Amino acid sequence: MKLDLRSINRCVRCGTCRSVCPVFEESGWESANTRGRILVMKGLASGFEADKEVQESLNTCTTCGICTEKCPAGVNPPQLVEEARRELVASGIMTAEQSDLSMRIYGSGNTFGELTSRLAWLSDRSWLKAKSDYVYFVGCMNSYRYTETAKNSFALLSKFGVTVLPDEQCCGSPLLRTGFSAARLVDANVRQMKQIGAKTIITGCAGCYTTLKKNYPAEIRIQSIPEFLADHISELNIKSLPLKVTYHDPCHLGRHNKIYEQPRRVIEAVCELREMKANRENARCCGGGGGVRSGYPDLSQQMAKRRLLDVPEGVDYIVTSCPLCVRNLRDAGAGEKVIDLVDLVARATGLPK
């Protein structure tokens, strides 16, 4: 198997990652932390067979990146894990859950296998423009599961001339995280972006943000909705709300892209912010990323429940900027107390609930 042995060998086996890995915290198995996974990958590079235990070791990584943040040797384990997953998939080695996920996305253009219109949430399409400098990339979750958040996002962004892709496809993040190619989806989205003349793509999904930023043409500027809102706070006519909230940093917005202060500036323009016990670069993963929610739902929920232990007492809402985090934290017991940053801002600007 062709793996980057040079990067793998940079791991000095110090074990720092064992103290922060959210999967190891739940399972306690050496193969379920970064150091163990790197040893597994070294074995694969030496010709070991990728049996069920090997696949479980690699596929339970959420790619949260906290190990990268803390690694004294400068190793980037999520990158290595994704590389190993690609090698296994290319060899025809994958779980049933991986296969099912890829088939749903390839067959429908979204993670849910939905065949209905991706723009069903947008009842009035007269706002859409054939040409625009700005495009709102909705993402699968908000297109099909959190449609009120999609509506609120578009209502806020359309004031600035933002439009949407007429036939948006999944950004490709779930495929890329789990070892598959997303080239066809990327090409379809990029073609539409160019037809519209978009110079900036704005998204409210952390996973979409990372993928658009790292796997799409570099000449297209990518902004997260928290960044955009922070840049335009003075133009949003925000009214202060008598609320106390905390903020959950999504891994792919925070650690992967260092977007920490912008969502907090937006929140503080609306209400009182009380930080979680672990926040910013130290924030615990919600457990939903890297294909773990679909492949290992019980483990995913265990991580989400542990994350909820960091919530300070007395807050009205847990605010985040990732629909997958919303879903996983809600399912772990927080329910409707978890909301998207966009929905908080919509409330403060008087948009319909």
C-alpha cells in the first residue's frame, strides 16, 4: 500500500494524542487513538492485511484535528487517515456503511439519497440571479433537514446580492473524508459557479467550508457565514436579545481553519456569551464527522454526550455553525436547545421564526 511513510515516521510515539483523542476517551483501545492508528498505517505500508479491526481503527477517526493541534512532532494525522482510507477504498476494501454512503451521494447528489428538489425550501425564486459575485452554498443538511436555517441564511445574505446554484450538488466532503473521489460533484458545482460569475462562495456548513476551501479552485474565495456576518454586523440591524448562550466550535471551522473569533463577535452583538469548559482549539468534537456518525452511531453519540458536559449552567441555547454538530448534539439529548448561529441572528434581526 502506498502511504506517506515519511510523515508516518515523524510520529515519535510520545502519546500526547492519547490525552485528547475523543474516540480513545470513549473506547480506551490503543488502536482507537492517533498513535495507534499511525502504527496501524505503518503496518499497512509494510504489507499487513486490512482486516475488520484495521478498518475499524481507521474509520472511527472523526478527523477532528485536535491531535494535530497538540502533536509536538508536527504530524497531521487526519490527513494520513484520509489518505489510508483512500488507498483501502481504491483496493476495494470498505465497510457496508461506506459503500452505502457513497452510493447514495453518487446516485442523488446528496448524503440522504433524496430525489426531491434541493431548492424546495425556497418558495420564492424571484430573488435568484443568473449572475452574481456571491453564491450561498447551502449544503446537504440545510437543503433537506434544516430548511428553516437555509431560509434564514438566504434571507440575510440576499440583501447583499447573494444567489444560489441552480443545481447544487453535495460539496463532496463526506466522500473525501471516507476515502472516495468527489471529482464529478466538484466539477458540476464549479461549472455552475463559473456560469454565475461567482467570486465568493459563502457557506454555513463547516464540512462544506473545508472542502470548498481545499478541494475547489483556489481563485474562488470561500467564506463561512460567521465570517460574512462578522464583516457586515453594522449593516444587519441587530437588536440585542435577553439571552445567555454558549458556542460550540465545529472542528472543521475551528481547528481546521482557525475561525474562532468571528462567530463570537456576532454572538456578542446579539446577546451574552458564556464559554464552554473546552473551547476554541481545545473544543471537544461533537462526534459527527469523518463518517463516524453513519458508520458508528453509538460511538458518535457517546462523544456528543461528553461534549454536552462542557456546557455552562444557565444558558438558554448552545449555538454552533455546523448543521452536523446541530444534529449530533440534539440527538445526544440537547434537543432544540442547540441552534445555528444564523437562526440566532435571524431572531435578532426580526426575521420570522
